[in-house]
Amino acid sequence: MSSWEKEGEALNDEKALEVPWLDPIVVEVRRARATLLAAAGYDLERLAQRLREEQAVSGHAVVTLPP
């Protein structure tokens, strides 16, 4: 095994031990998703219905684009 291969293995070993970087925005979005799903009993149909109801009373215009 060459010294380059040994160095490459050492770098791979170090990389495997690193703690992955967490994007704070992704963490926040995943936390919000978990909260919404828990509130809907982890039922996607129930969650979708709740979101449609909230959308209907929000007063915001709903845009539907053609396929």
C-alpha cells in the first residue's frame, strides 16, 4: 500500500468520526413538521384537511396553476 493510500484511509477514518453539521433552518423545519404531524395524530389525510380548512379561512387568494 502506498503512502497516498494510507493517508487517504486516515482521512476517511477521521471523516467517519466527525459529527455531521446541522443546518439550523432544516432543524427548525423538521421540528415544525413533527409538531404538525403529531397534532394530526400522524394522519396525513387529517393534516391535509386541517391545512385546507386553515387556508379557506385565511382570506388569502389561492392560486391554482395549470398543469
